[in-house]
Amino acid sequence: MQRPVPRTITLHGHELSYVDSGEGAPVLFIHGILGSRGQWNRLIDRIHDDQRVIVPDLFGHGESAKPLGDYSLSSHAATLRDLLDRLGVERVTLVGHSLGGGIAMQFYYLFPERVERLVLVASGGLGREVSPLLRAATLPGAEQVLGVAASAWLLGRLEDVGGAARRVGWKPGADVTAVWKGFTSLNDRESRRAFLSTTRAVIDLGGQTISAHDHLEDVDPVPTLIVWGSRDRMIPVFHALKAQESVPDCRVVLFEGAGHFPHLDDPDRFAEVLRDFIATTDPAPVVRARAARDAG
């Protein structure tokens, strides 16, 4: 199937790259740290025949600009709101992975009238625990260490090692492939600066610094689906179960044996789960309740 052609829009004086494909109810996909819209490509192929899919590269990632400035969850959420405004989209189903899940929940908290459903995939913002690799980005001197680690020379040597391992039968899983691709994107100063700013906006040396549990009870609930890999080493799977305390009646689906990228481990199953969730949930009662309250 032919890939949708990426488009570019200027927001706040900077170029944002995105894909807008298909027809039907809109679904906005939000990638995580070191990610890009490319991580959703296999999902686009599977659902854009009956859904409109909108897939941006967040600022600081992929083919979007990497400006100096604010990389907080609120800033990302506001940028996505502005993108939807430009596209004439009033309400969406939000699908957020990792950092993208945190952005999705912040979007919902700030702009609840724009959200029909929430889909959180190995989401940040649901607990303190997070991989030591990400916590290390908050250490003093991380900029210099990352500059060496992501240098073209060292990346080339590591690629040689990986190539040799593949020739003798090693097959990297979805987590290794996605993390490696993200890490190799840090070979320029602007990308490294944006990565560190994004990470430090939500993580400190002790773990995640922002919790959605403090805010989700203050907004009307919408249909919510939580998807997690049972072997996630980046954000522990018990966060999915803990989230049910803050999101009543949400669906939780575990991908047995999958890691931090369940949508890449088994895109066919993920697409099936997402399709079923959209088809069997109705956000209309929440929308009507909001309208009645606002009118009163």
C-alpha cells in the first residue's frame, strides 16, 4: 500500500510535519520520546480505510522543527490543539504512546471538549517508575556524554557489531529496533537538545515527575483503553492496573510477551483492539453532559 504523503504546516513560526490520511472519524496518534510518526506507519495501513488518521512528528522529533523553547506536556498538547484547529477537526480519539500518552492525558485535561476517547499505550504519567536510561538524561553532563555516545563514529561501530550479530542469527525485537532508530536520530546538536529538554520536562533522577492521577478526577470521564506489554522494561506494566484507580471503567489490554512497543510487536492485534474499542464505545453521553452543564 502506498504511504500517505507527509505534509508540513507552520505553527508558532516553526514547521510541523504530519500525515493526514483516510476518511471517517478522526484519530490522532502521538508518539513518544525518541519516536516519530513513522512508528505508527503499520497502524495507518490497517485503519485508514475507515478512519481519518492524523499523525504528527512532535516538535523536537522526526522531520518537525527542533526549536529552543518549551517542551512540556502542556506545550505539546497546545501545539496539537492548534494543528487540529488548522485542519478543521473539532473532536478526536487520542492514541498516545509513552510520552505521547502523557501528552494525550494533558490534552484531555486542558481541552476535554475536544476528546472523544483516550487510548494510552505504555503511557507515561501514571506512576513514578521509569527506566534508568531515561533518568540518566537528567544527570549533570548528560549533554556531553550524549554527544559522544551519539557521534557518527561510535554509532557506526555499534552498527557493525549489530550487523555481525544478525549474520549469526540474532534478530532484534521491536523494542531494540525502535530504541536504536530513535537513538541514531540524535546525531545533531538540535535533536539532542530537544531530547534532553523533553525528557527533563517530565523526569528527574528519581523517576517521572508528573502524575495524571492528580488531574483526571477533575474532568468528565471518556471511554478509555489502556494497552501495555507484559515485559515492558521502560515503564512497568503495573502502571496499567494502577490507572484503573483514576480512570473508572477503562479497558485494560495486556500484550503477553510484548515490551514497551506493543503496537510494533503485534500491529495486527493492536489494530483489531483499536478498531473494536472505537466501534463499541460511544462518547455521545459525555458530550451531551458537557453541553448541558455549559448551557446551565
